Amino acid sequence: MRYLHTMVRARDLDESLDFYCNKLGLVECKRYESEAGRFTLVYLAAPEDLDQAKQSESPLLEITWNWDPESYTGGRNFGHLAYLVKDIYASCQKLMDAGVTINRPPRDGHMAFVRSPDGISIELLQEGEALPPQEPWLSMENTGSW
């Protein structure tokens, strides 16, 4: 058995891809559009997993966009997506600079949470040992739910 992907639904494909690709840094590796089914599937991978993802050897994030408008609730009920990052502070700063709210700041130098435009909770984890706690992260409060 191999883990293949996690699927999340998007109400606005462009907004979701802006978040996952331009802000979070994932890369689109394949796309499938179904005229008959009226949906688009976009598969994303972390940059360091891209070569393996193209050969179906790495887990992917599948964004499902149904062409007919739908409203989605309860994005937290499945848990969260998790990504390993090389520098938790730099990653969070990049997201903040792009207008993303850091719901759970990396006060411990190890873990942070943000949300996608569709309310999907995303955990960022520091690769290796936790970084030494530092400001402004150390003093930041949680914002909303994560």
C-alpha cells in the first residue's frame, strides 16, 4: 500500500491555486478536466517532491474544483495537511507578507498553522530540530481557529 494524495475541494480554483502555489510554494504537476463531469482536478506537490510526483511516487495534494458553484463547510473535520519546511520563521514571514494569517504562530520554533482560502487547516513543521524561539513569533497570539 502507498499513500497517494489528499483531496480538498475548492470553491474558487484561481484563489486556491494562488494560495497553494504562489504563497505556500507548492507546484502544479498535473491537471485533469472533465467536461462531462463538470470538474477540474489539479495535483500539487512540494518542490522537492516534484520529480517523484511526476512518476506517481510521491504523495500529492489534489484540488477538486466543481464548475457549478457549491458552498463547503467543515474543512477542519478531516484534520489538516502537513508540510515540512526548511525555516519555519522564513516560511511564516513569506506567508504573512503575502497576506496570509498565521493562525498558530511558530512560538516554539517548530510548528505553525495557517488556513487555505477554503478553510483547510495546514500545519507547517520545522525540518530537523526546532529553531530557537525568537520575536516576533514568541509573543504572537493565536488568531482564529487552526
